[in-house]
Amino acid sequence: MAKEYEIMLVFSVKDGEEAAKELLGKFTALIEKNGTLGEVDEWGKRKMAYAINDEPDGYYAVVTYTAEPDFPVELERRLTITEGVLRFLNVAK
């Protein structure tokens, strides 16, 4: 039974905003392959409340999607091991 999820992603901008957009595209393609992609709300480059890995800025995006309950675990695993992903928060709606 598919559930609805929302994930907030923060990507590194040290290689430029284009690199962050490529990472976002990579993960939205992964979501489309394993579920149904909903709204993708790109907030763009923003100043973070505190530096992560000595980076004061990050590229923010919020993505809603529907998938089987086992997919978010795999998505989070891939986000954790991907360079350029500073933070993420995945929640079931």
C-alpha cells in the first residue's frame, strides 16, 4: 500500500548551483522510477542557520512523492552515501 511522503533536501553549492540541480534531478528520477513524483519546490540557494561542513549556504528543495513503505529507507541510504548532500529530512504525510 503506497504512502505519501515529503522530503526536504539541502545540497552543497561549493561546486555551483548547477551541480546541486543535477543532484536534485538524480534523486527525483530515482523517486519517479520507484514511485509517483508529486510537487518539486525548489527554494534555491539560501543561507543556512549554521555552517555544515564549513559551508554557510545550501541549495534547498522540498519534494512530495508517493511510494511503497520500503522505498524511503533505500532513498535515505542513497542520500547518506552521496557526496554533495548536506542534510535531508524525510517524513510520511
